[in-house]
Amino acid sequence: MAEIRALSGPIVQRHFEKVEAERQALQARLEVERAKKAADAQARKASEAADKAQEVKDEEMTDADAPPKAEVEEAGDP
């Protein structure tokens, strides 16, 4: 029985190393996806902030587009 355990030791060790390598690869892939999502969310927030700033500028300029009121003096009849 001891001989079987001695022979299977390196095989079991290789299996555990393979499982650990797969786990690390999966963890790295998940970290990349998480970082990408965070970057997308940050870009979206920056875009929304820029859109809001543009809307504020547009609202401020609406008064400039209004036609000027003409003052009309009525001529009096003699």
C-alpha cells in the first residue's frame, strides 16, 4: 500500500498544480472583466457629466435667441 502511495504522489501533485493553474487563470480573467466594467462605468459617468454641463450651457443661451422687443411709439393724431 505504501508503494502505491509513493507512486501516486507525483501524479496527484501534478493534478493539484494543474487545478491551481486553471484557478489562477480564471481569477485573472475575472479581474480583467471587473476592471473593464469599472472603466466602462467611469467613462459613462464622465459622459453623463459632460452632457449635463452641455445642457446647462444650452439653457443659459436660450435668452440670447429670443427676438428683441421693438419699442413702437405711436404717433399722436393732431
